[in-house]
Amino acid sequence: MHTQKILVTGSSGFIGTHLLHHLEELGYQVFGLDLKTPDDRFIKVHHSCDLMDRVAVIRTLQTVQPDAVVHLAARTDLNGATDGDYPVNSIGVANLAEAIRQTSSVKRCLFTSSQLVCRVGYLPAHDEDYCPPNPYGASKVHTEQEVRSHDGGGAIWCLLRPTTIWGSGMNAHYASFFRHLKKGHYFHPGNKDLYKSYGYVGNTVHQIERFLSAPPESIHRKVFYLADYEPLSLPRWINAIAVAIGKQPPPSIPLWICRALAAIGDGIGQVGLEKLFPLNSFRLNNILAEYVYDMSRTREICGELPWTMTDGIRDLTAWIEGQPSS
């Protein structure tokens, strides 16, 4: 059992909600900071606060007096035209670092970044070697730079780069994908296994908790990826989900046909009718992109993971079945 106070920013989001539940079950005293209302279970420990309001952030930390902070809050969509459209990922981080500096109770902070500080396939030479593929990724480079320039507010700190994290409560984009899967509207592009470093959210929150309790010297000023240790085959994962919800595994379509359909989707999207034909070149390329990260550094800190892919699919299936069909 633990008695530490943990403040989670972005606590009403997908990972944040799972993390509050996990930490509470382990005996931590949890608090949430978010603009969005949380589950009823956490209303009493919720602090509505905008990270862009430095005074409010400082006031919240000084009110809670947490022992540690897990920073998950961010703008995460890919719709921004420039990295300047994501000020919470830079200015908000600077405000949090200043609040940590002014709150003597905070001894540790885990700052969440993203795998997209580097484009898929790019192998960085070191932790500050960046190659972001889009404005969102560039904004997360700013996140990391702000953490370093403020030295994490003077606390023990590390940077965590989640990959694709999956499980119950995933965002609307994935909810839409699963609706298409239920309706039999999904097909595999080509017949490759397409290995990816995904992470089941139950394992992700386990890893985050391990970073909260790891020896300071093992994590301080370092970067770690968050994902399951073994990459999954995207087609096999999708097939397993389809079977779990009572559907046949999706068929495979030759890649040249997929590219032709994606080109049609590009044209339809340009006239604002993307919802009628969701496949486009951007989404197809995302599906086809393989990425496998060396998880040895994370594994050394976090040890073995508690949940298998089968466990995760069971949890995900229950959530999918409870989603609206349209």
C-alpha cells in the first residue's frame, strides 16, 4: 500500500482515467487536474484548471500539495496547421514546471511526450535528436524542450513517450474504427503482418506507477517509451478483436486496390464528405507504417507486465459492445 499524494493532469482523459483507478487501487491518494469533468467516482478529488493559466496551476498544486505529478494533459489531435496551434503543449508545460518549482512537496514529475517527436522509421541518435512528422509532433518536441529548460521544475523528472495505447475508453477515432469493424466495413490492406509497438492501457498505467516508485537515479532526466514489450501484428490483433465481438476476420485486399480507393477518399475528403468514405492516403499510410521500439530501458524499470493481449482484448470487447452502433 502507498500513502503518497499523486496529482494527475489530464485526469479525465483515456489514460488519465485508467491511471486514477489503478493508483487508487494501490492505495495512493489521487487528485485530478483537467478542464473536463471526470467520472463521478473522482468528482471530489477533481480540480478544474486550465494549464494556460499559470496562477491557477500554481494555486492548484499548492492546494493539493502532491508528492508527485503525472503530466498527461495535452492537445493531441493532428488538426493543427502549425506547432503554434498547440500552446498547452509548450506554455502549459512551462506553467506546470513553474508550479512544481513553487510547490516544495513535489519530489517527482513524469512528463508525457509522444512517439511522434520523431517520424515513424526515424532512428534518433540520442534523446534530443528530433524529426517530427507533423505540427503535433513538433509541439511535443517543445514539451520536451520546456521540461529540460526548466529542469522539470527542480523535481526528479523523466519523459515518457507513449506509442499507440489501446483499451476501453479509447478516443472517438478508434470508436469509429470499431464501429466499421462491427459492420464488416474494414479490410486488411495487403497481406503483411505489420508489426507495431502498441500498448494495452492496463499495462501502460502499470508502467507509469512503476516510474513513480523507481529509484530516482534510474529515471532522472531520462526518456522512456511506453508500450508493451513485444510488438503486435496489426492484422492478427484486428482479427482477434473481430472474433471476440462475434464477427469473421476481415478479408485482405490487394494493396494496389487499397491505394486506388484511398485516392478516391482523398478527393471526397477535399469536398468535406470524409465521413462518407473514411479511407484516404493519410490513414492508409498510417496503417501500413510499421514501428517497433526497443523497450529494454522501460522493461528494466517496470519489470514484467500484468496483462496479456488476450486480457486486453477481453476488456476492449466489453467496451466495444457498449458503444452506439451508429
